[in-house]
Amino acid sequence: MTNYPFERGPVYPAGTLLEYNFMGGLRHFGIATGYGTVIHSSRRLGGVLESDFNEFSDGRSVRVVPLVYPVSGAELVARARAKTGQRYNVLTRNCEHFVTWVLEGRPRSRQLGPLSR
């Protein structure tokens, strides 16, 4: 196996929003870097980090979420990397909070419904 993450899985353009379903309907989100890695907030891994695609997907089928934003993919990746190391919290710092902060500048999680801040 190679030591280069971009050689271990698919490579999506920088700033691509990725998601997969788990636990019967919850969704996990991440931002592709353009180099075969994904930046995401993970309960399993303890917080915001950059993982190779296979570690991000955890063997699940991943979908691209179509989006149009007025900033470049490189800018979205820079915003995402600024949060690297932030600890995970299901109520205030989950993966959906993370990606909405990257995309919109404010953290939100629709999956939490009325519990969301």
C-alpha cells in the first residue's frame, strides 16, 4: 500500500461536499481537498481532521452533495483546515456544524432538529 493518501481512493475537486448515511439515517459530511483527502469532524476519530478518503468513508458509499458557493474550492478547503484539531461534540461541533461553518460562516445541524443551536 502506498503512503500517499491521494493514491488510495477517489479524488474529488477541492471544496466538494461529500456525505454518506450511517446508523439508519444519520448523515456524515466532509469537505474534499482535491488531493484524495477529506476534512471532517468525526466522533470516531475525536474531532476535525484530514483523513484519506477510505478512512473518511469507513467503507460506506459516498455521495457528492451539489452546491454552488461564491468562493473557490481552495477557499473552502482553507476554511476547513482552519478548524483542524477542534474537538468533536455531538450537540455543538458535529460534522454538519463543521461543514455549515465552512460553507456559510455559521455552524448549524439540521439533523439535531430542535436541539440545534
